[in-house]
Amino acid sequence: MAASTLATLALGLPLPAQASPQPAGARLATELQASPQASAQAVAPLAQELRFKMQSPQVRELQVRLRQAKFLAVVDVEDRFGQLTREAVIKLQKAASLRPTGVVDAATWEALATRSRAPTQAELNNTDIGTWFVAPSEPAFMMELQHRLRQAGLYQGAVDGSFSDATRQAIAAWRSRIGLPASEVMDERSWTPLLRRTRLPRYADLFKEPPASSSTQELDPRCATGRVICISRQQKKMSFVDNGQIRFTREARFAMPGWESDEGEFRIWYMNHETVSKIFGERTPMPYAIFYDRNVAVHYSQDFADKGYAGGSHGCSQLRDYQVAKWLYEQVKVGDRVVVY
């Protein structure tokens, strides 16, 4: 296992909204569509420039806004302007075509304001750090969540993947148990402790059958023997093949322009079901990550589920079906092959 690779990954797990009298559908639609840009608002001017090594409560707001704008991949924020904050400010300045000084002046603050929103007190106090780890619209994730909440003694309903009132109440009870504000959101702050205190449900704990598959993929000849994850960029498909038998085929998404990873034949070198990447200035959940080429992995992507091919990865091969990603994770092991063509 490459130490340099793991050093760039946060191998933990993931976030929050206050309970609302809105109907569930409207509440969920609001949650999934909200973004820092959509809620950007006028911000008070800086009382003074913010710079490296200084301490100020406004540094805390700076860090929350940098995190919202995806320049600073931290969970906790603080009053101290450290090196990570300085590097994030420089990234922001470059993105905004400003002189990259690392000092937050009026122009930098204004540029950040257009990319973020005013922090809540929960964000400033490190009790609320964002949105859901995986959206509640993903039934397989919700089934896994319900199973874990049942293990914790907080949920007695059916493990059916529905975002029911009983599920909401169990989430709020869990958050209260670990000292967070009662809310119906499983963010990284609330999800990570739940992972640590419960066991990972097996696929068979949640589902009776393997995932159905009706799609087809023209396979590379190298996929004909052994256990192989067979990935076709041209067809935008991914199949799991076991000694010539295709077990499933699904749509797959790949790199954004300029971030393409290699094609060829690889071996799985590492697997982690709770990976959160922080390489690119944000904390990006990568559930059921199967690494096969340095930091490149097969994994579930909420962004792919939400945006389809309007987005892209930084090189990874992504699935937008959480159930399939979980099933695939249990089928393969370190040393199995991945063919990308």
C-alpha cells in the first residue's frame, strides 16, 4: 500500500438541516438543489486584512466559506490562520484571477462571498458541516443507514430505504446522543461516529437478490477470464465479469477534460468502503472505493447520481447506483484485475 497515496486520502466517513414543517418532498428537493452559489449574499466588509498566523473569530468564518467554496478540505474550523488556510486562499485568488498573496484583502473577501454563503452558528461552532454524506433519495444508502440505526437501538421500523418519520426521528436521536443539534441530516459529523459504533451491514443483510442487469457491454478480450471489472470509456459502461460470465453492467462516468487517467490492465491494490477524498480542496465521499491505479478508484458517486454526464471525476470510474457499488465491493478482492479500455 503506497503511503503517499493514503496520506492524501481521508479514510473516514461523512452532514445537516434543521427539522422543518415543510412537506417531505419539498424539504428534500430544497436540500438536493441548494448550493453555496445559489445562496450567496452580500457580506459585510472586512474590518482588517486576514493573514497567515493571525488569530481572529473572522478567520473561522473565512474557513467555513473556503470549505463551502471547495478550496479547504477540513472538518473543524478555528480562529487561527494556518498554512492550510493560506494555501486555500491562494487557490481562491488564482481561481478569481487575483494576485496570489495568501492575504485576504477586500477583493479576495468579495470573491469568496460570491462563491459562498453566510455561515450558520452550527457551522462556526463545528456542530454542522454540510449536507448528507449520500442523499436520502438513494434507497440502498437509506437501508444501510436504517440497519446501523437499528444496531444503535434507535430505529425499530422496516429496513426499506424510505426516508420515513421513524427514520428522521432515529437520526435526530443519534445526533442528540453524540452531542449534536437534533436534525434529520446524516452529515460527516454524525455519520462517522455511527460507522465506528456499528458494523457494516453485508449486502445479504439488506437485499435478497444480486442487482438486476439488462444493459449490455462489448467486452475487451482481456475480460474473459477470472474476476474482472471491465470498464469501457467509449461505451460509458462498466461490467463485473466472473470467468466469462457478466454479473452486471451499468452506466459509468469518467474524468473531466484534463483529468484523464490511464487505460490498460491493473490490479486492485486497496479497498475501503468509507473513503472520503480531500485531494482536490473538498471532502468528497467515495463510498465503496476500489483502488486500482494509484489514487484512481471505482466508487459510487452522488454527483453522478445527481448530474449524470454533466459532471465528471478527477480520473476515477464512477457508478451512480449505490446498491451495485455495495454488491461489487463484496465480489472482488485485492489482487483482482481491472481492465480499462
